[in-house]
Amino acid sequence: MYVKEISEIENLIQKQAQWRNRCINLIASENIVSQRVRAQAGSDFAHRYAEGHPGERYYRGTSYIDEIENQLTTNLKILFACDHAEVRPISGTNANEAVFSRFVCPGDVVMVNSTPAGGHISHHREGSLGKFTKNIIDIPLTADGYHLDLEKTMYLIEKARPKIIVLGKSLFLFPEPVQELSEVCRQYGTRIMYDAAHVLGLIAGKQFQRPLKEGAFLMTASTHKTYYGSQRGLILSNMEADDWRKIDRGAFPGSSSNHHLDTLAQMAISTYEMMEFSEQYAVDTIKNAKALAAALDRFGFDVQAKEFGYTESHQVAVNVRDFRGGERVSRNLEINDIIINMNMLPHEPLKSHDHPDGIRIGVQEMTRFGMGAVEMEHIAELIKECIIDRKPVKEEVNRFRSEYQRVKYSYDEPQPRQLKVLDGKRVKS
Ligand SMILES: Cc1ncc(COP(=O)(O)O)c(C=O)c1O
């Protein structure tokens, strides 16, 4: 009865894949998984349940996912040099909620980055944190808007005694001063929660800060932005066992029941890719962000934080008010198959969120497709032609992108052929 409708959906799925394969994708919160990881989407695990922990499930039939989950947890502890890894949250927001639900009570003060400063909605009144307390105060910033004001923040911690300060954000150009705040936080009983959703892959590659080592009591994250895994969430920590039990209960049954086993298995593969390739990937990603920022600046764009070298992450922020704002610019770029998002900038009032001055650009996905500094220069030129010269660039975007199709920093690259044992005989795999 619905055969036609189903075909239409299938058609849309195909169109999306073909379209985004022709696009220059610069959304800072996205990435691409390798073919090897993609091949496991929709495995039998997609149909199954496994509440609880490996070996202590509420369901039978889980022996294989138990093995995979154990391997993943062990590998994450090695990769991030920590004692605990909670892999069951199915998104970054879900991970944040698991923490807030167990560590924030009504009336507790929590300090966060405001929305214009780049803070994520899950840290705010309207999002997850707002379900547990309304006593949320903004972290003060320095005049440039891209750095936390240490002196004022320390003063506020002393006066307001927040239970938690949430560092890490969605517009995330520079490391947060975790180490610098750790002493005053210890003194006043404030715990540092670090939201690494955007920068997890850079931390894995040891090219950003190391929040847990610097004094954060836990780190939450998404696994699909700079960390190029399937779409999930994570909590990592070195906290005491009693506190970790709270996180454990926060993740299950607190904020999820079944934890989407097919993407968990994919994440286990992505994590091996990260263990092998993340260092070079992170170096190249940050280099590319700096190259793109410098080129856009040269072409006449108001690239933010110039006096600080533009960025230390995968992101570039640009004020495009002179070109009719972020909404208009992102739309014009999309028509030309360059995909970015509009973004509020730190100087803006909250009410400007639908028509902000800024755009946010992330280079991690194009880095994975093998682009380097030369290609960043070309992307900047295409953006300039589209936005400043008002020329159509779609054809060139599609031609250029067609040259970058293979996912690097993964085992998709040809690996040496290995012998495997089949029915007692050694054969080529
Ligand atoms: C800082 C930050 N935290 C949390 C999240 C939420 O992650 P997810 O989309 O995986 O729920 C995001 C998403 O963009 C983010 O930027």
C-alpha cells in the first residue's frame, strides 16, 4: 500500500548521500565515518537490547556485544588515560544529562558559557541543565569574547560557590583554563565539568588540552564531531568509585535504557582508528583551520580572534554582518554546495539567534578527505567568490570535491594483505 511512499523515502536517502558527497561540508559538529565503520551500520545489533553492564545484562543474547563493549571501554581508558569510561549515553546531550541528573539539585548554582559565548543548549535553562536547577550563571569573558576572564571567574566562584562549572562549548576556538581554575575550584568545592563534544578527537590526538590531567573531574563528549565515530556520547573520568557509581546510574537507568548496540559496535571500530591515526589527523585538522582562517582574512573577511592566531581547534569563526549576516551567508553558500552554519558571536544579544552576525566553520571532515593547506586556500577563495564577488561557484565546488573521496586516517586506506586461517588452511584474506 505504501510502496510508492517508501520508494520516495529511499530516493531521498540516496539524494542526500549523492548531494553531500558533492558538497564541501564545513559544519563544525559533523564528520564522516570510514567505509569500514559505515559497513557495520544496521548490523544485527541494531535489533537488539542489552541494558546493564557486560556480563550483568537484563537480557539474554548479549555475549558478543558484551565483548565489544568491554573492548571499547578498555580502549577508551587507554586512549584518554583515565580510570572510568561510560559508553552507554547515545549522544552528548544524553551524557550531559546523565551527569546533571546525579550532581545537580534544585537551587544549586552552576556556572556555564552563555549561548553567545558558545555554550551548548544542554548547559542552559531551556535545555537539560534547566531541568535540575534554574540557578545558572554565565562565565565572564575577556573583551575579545573568546576567552574566559580568569580574575572575574575566580571572584564569582568565591562569591557564588557553584557546585559545578561547565567548561567546553560549541563555538570553541581556544582551550579552556582548566588548570588555572582548578585550585580555586578545589578551595570552594566547585567541580569542573569539561564538555569535550567538539574537541574530543583533538584531545585523543594530543593536540588540544588534557582536561582530566589539568583538574576536570569529568569529561563528557559526543563521539562524532572531531572524534570521527558513530553518533553517540561518552563520559570519562578519574573520579572516586562512589561518585562514579552515580554516573553509572545517571547513564542507566537515568538517561537511557537500551544503548543502540549497532552504533556502539561501530564506535568500537572507530576507536581503533583513533588509536592508530588521531595524532596526525589532529595535527592536520588544526593546521587546516589556521590556514583557512588566514586565507579568509586575506580575502577580506572579518575572521575572529585574529590577535590570538584565529584558532587552536578545528573551528573558524567569522563575523559576516557586512554581508547581511550569518543566515543569509549560510543560505547563499548552501545554494553553491558549501555547507556551514550560522552562529551567534560573543558580542551579540541572545535575541539575535535566528539572524546572528556570525558563521562557524569546521575543517575536520574535509581534512579526513585528505585536504590540506592548499585546499583550504581554494575553499577560502570559493567562499570569497560566492559571498564577496557574488559569483556562482557550485560547478567548481562539485568538480573540486570529486577529487577528494577517500576517507583518510582510517583502515580504508589499502593495508598489507594478511594471511588468515580458514578450515585449518592459511589463505589470503
Ligand atoms: C558543547 C556541546 N555539548 C554537547 C553537545 C550535544 O551533543 P549531541 O548532539 O551529541 O547531543 C553539542 C552539540 O553540538 C555541543 O556542541
